[in-house]
Amino acid sequence: MVSVRLRDGRSIRGLAKNESNFDLQLQGLDGRLYLLRRDEIAGEEREQKSLMPPVEASQQEMRNLLSYLSRLTGTEAKPSEASEQLGGGVPFADLVDPKRGECRPTMAA
């Protein structure tokens, strides 16, 4: 976390995404990405404390949480209307959930 005071009087607080000797890319707490030149910055303060609060859980709750998180695979894949209208090729459902003993098709290089 960084709090930046700009020469025009504004202040921005957020996460430093990238920085160099010439600029600072800051994602503000408002979600916007600020591309700031170093000559625009009057002052900078780095926060040592994490935004993430500590987890208050029993040992069993932590085990359950880690078990759950380790099984997540990402977002569920769903076909779009456009891909269903194209027809031909391999059905999307076969790619996502192949039948036992079948191989998933691969794309040629």
C-alpha cells in the first residue's frame, strides 16, 4: 500500500503495481489505474501493515479452508451462444467433461 501526495494537492491511496525511477503505476482503492510521472509526486508513504486482516480460525477450520481452496479449479467453463451456433467440430461438453476412456482433443501446433 502506498499513499501518494501529488503536487496539485490531490492524494491517492492504493497498491503500487509497477514503478521505475521515472513513473509509478498505482491502482487506487477506487479501482482506477493511475499512471503517475515522478515529477507529479510531491510525497510518498509506504504502509507496512497489510490490508488483509489476520485469519481468526481454529486449527480444524484452517484445515477445512485449505482443503476447500486446494480443490478450486477456477471458473466453470460454459459454451457461448456463438460457439453453439457454429456447429461441427468437437462438442464443447466433450472438452469440458470427457467420457471415461476418451482423450481430450488437442490443438495442432
